[in-house]
Amino acid sequence: MADYKAMYYHLAGRMATAIDALEATTNALVEITEKLKLAQQTTEEMFLSSTDADDEIECEKENTVNDPGSDKLMA
């Protein structure tokens, strides 16, 4: 006759192990997602700030080129 009690405890232990593994995986995925979001946000901020700086430089160049009384020489 099968030992149902032993089978039950064995399966319960296996399920507990599987649940622990799923929780660890979920926590790791949440952590990775947070890091990716932060990396994306940082990259966007860097891109936007470099674009703003480039726009300012372009405006300065345009003002210098279009100003006939400018003493600055453009290359």
C-alpha cells in the first residue's frame, strides 16, 4: 500500500521549494526592471541635456554668422 502521508509531505516540500524559487525570480525581475528604468531615465536625461547644449551652441553660431558687426571669426 502506498504511503500517502510521505507522498503528501514530499510534494508539499517540492511545492514550497518551487514557490520560493518563483518568489526569488520575481524579486530579481523587479530589481532588474527598476535598474533598467533608471538607466533609461538617465540616458534620456543625458540625451536631452546634450541636445539642449547643442542647440545653444548652434544658436550662438547662427547669431555670430548673421551679425555683420561681429568681431568673431567663424572657421
